Amino acid sequence: MPTTASGAADCETYLHRIGRSGRFGKEGVAVNLITSDEKYILKELEHHFQMTIPLLTNDDLIERWA
């Protein structure tokens, strides 16, 4: 599971980084650790890739992977 702690320089770099989460036709998960000041990065990615990136809370992560 790729984890990023800072925004990529551009959308294609981000795609390259998180693309390792799903290989050979399998579904993957990538986690982005961002501050409230970096929310604009996710909005840019959502717009570029025409998708919604869901917000996960700490409780969501614990419930899913504990």
C-alpha cells in the first residue's frame, strides 16, 4: 500500500507513485497523508482524474486494517 506524505509535483507523478498499489489487474489502495492546508492538492487530483478521493479518518483506517 503506497503512502504519500507530501503532494506530488504534478498529477502524472502522483499517478506513477500510487500506481504501484494495483498491479496485474488487482485493486489497490493508496493513502495520502495531508494537512488541511494541502486539501487543494486532492481537489486538483480529483479534477484531473475525474474521480472522488474519499476522506478516511483514523477510525476508518483502524476498522479496515486492524
